Amino acid sequence: MRAYYLDRIRIFLTILVIFHHTAIAFGASGGWYYISPESASGSAQMLLSFFMTIDQAYFMSFFFLISALLMPASYERKGFGQFVKDRLVRLGIPLIVYIVLIHPTVVWFVLDHTGQEISWPRLAWYLISREPGSGPMWFVLTLLIFELLYALYMKFREHKGSGQRMTKTPTGLGIILFIVGTGIVAFLVRLGYPAGKNFFGLQFGYFPLYIAMYIVGIVAARRHWTEKLTLRQSKPWFYLSIAAILVLMIVMMQNAGKDLSSFSGGWNTSALFYAMWEPVVCVGFCFFITLLARDHMNRPDNFVTKMSKASYPAYIIHPLIVVLSTFVLESLPVSPYLKIAGVCLLAVPVCFGAGVLFNRITKK
């Protein structure tokens, strides 16, 4: 039976990605193709950065969790060969298209908008040959690696029986150990690779949580956690995540106007705090939202199903749409908040509309 609630979560997360990058375009902390000169500053910038920090703590990890929840059933249905072929086509081809076509196009539009003239073919060749970029498709690249590794793992252990299909759910102690363990690993990774630093779009400082949540998704699928856990069990962890957010608010207010780079990594208490804070928020939000959606949004809806199927191509094309929408609205004499809202109101339907059109053309 299709888990309709996951469709709704996928749509929500895709919209959140569009909002996230739009906010960065107008002053929130983070990297993006184009930062408008008409962006927020002072307290407005700090507030946007605060919300982006919350998003960063859970939304991409949530994507990995959902992908992993669906993967074991897909592998068992298709088998090793067909599963690998399907992943290479569904993930590999869009990744290549993005690197050789969409990424150079977005960069070209930004350069043209800022008065730097260069021909598209020349720029594309330079970027592809010397500075290839994956943009937000780093997620697809990472997911492809994760899923191929899972397929290889299953291939080598397929004759060892099915003893892993247990229904035991995680205990409170197990969740605490997960939070502490991922936080410590992230802190250690960031000693050499601070949060925000990237290689080909891959920010390894965040990967301990991405990997951990992906593994949780696999285990949850094989042990049927989403069928056994209750919404009531998730609430204390969600309340804890809200408390953690309030603590972060206090910390940011105390450090207003100061250099916050120490939080990104290094042998200091700020980096340790941030590394431990993230999994608290991630677990609370992912745990609660998943079960809330399961209990109250698990019903069929043709429109939701169509939008869910369109969310992947919408994710792929959104950098181009967000950047062009930012160009259109950045000069409006309104606050950055209204500009962000305007870009989102424009970009979200265009991205999903493009996704629906793509699926119709390819008959998906």
C-alpha cells in the first residue's frame, strides 16, 4: 500500500528547499548562486539566518530519511540489476544534465545580470572542464552513492536469511545515544572540515547526520518502525527540539554582531554546542512530522500524488527559477521578507508546473 503521507512530506520539503535558497538570496546565511544587493541586514538578516539554521538542522536529513524508507521495498521488488539500472537512470542522468546544462545556465544568467558579458558556450566549457558544479544536486549525487552502496551490501548478503526483519522499536536510551553519537562525530569531523565548507557541493561537516538518518530510514523500513511507533512517543522529542531552538535563540541574541565562525568547527564549546544541537532538532522534527503526517495525512489524493511526482523535477529546476524570480522582484521597494514571499509565490508554482509538464512529456 502506498504511503500517501510521504508524498505530502516530500512536497513540503521541496517547497522548504525553494524557500531556503530564496531566503539566502535575500540575506540569510549560506551559499547560493546569487545574493541580491537589496538583501536584509542587521536584525532582519539575523532572523532569517536563525530560521535557516533550523532548516539546515533537519530538512536535508529528512530527505535522506524518506528516501531510505522507500528503498528496501524498491530493491526487493526490482532485484540488484534492475535496481542499479533504475538508480543510474533516475539519479545519474539528471545529475549529468544539471552539471553540463542547468548549472552553467544559472551561472551565465547571474553573470549577465551583474554586467559580466561572456558567451554561454565558452562559460559552459570552462565550468564543465575546470570548475564543474553540482549545486543543490549534491543531494542526488550523495543519494546515488548511498543507494549503490546499499545495493552492493544487499547483493553480498542476500543468502544470509531475513533475520533482520524485526519489529522492535527504538528505546529512549537508543535515541539519546543516537543524538549524542552523531553530535560527537559531527564535532570531530568539523575539526578538519567545518560546516559550510564544501567540495563539489558536498558539505562533509553535515554528513554524519545525513548518513545516520539514511541508515535509520533503512532500519525503520526493514523493522516496520513507521507502523509500530506512535505519535505520542514522538512528542517528547519534538518538545525537546523546540526547547533546543529557544536555547539557540538565546545564544544568537547573546552573540549578535559577533563573529559566529567558531560555531562551524574547531576545538571550542561553540562548535560542540552546534554539533550536539543539530541532531536534537533533527530527531524531534523528523520523528514528529513523520508520525503526524502518517496519522492525519495518509489518504489518497490525485493532486497530491501528481505534485509529489513533480517534486523531483521541481527540485532539479528550482535554482534557475529562483534566480530568475529574484532578478524580477529584487528591485521592488518592499521589505526583504515580502520579496522572499513574492519569489516563493512565483517560483513554487512554476517549479512544480515544470515538474508536471516534464512528467507528462516523459509519461511518468
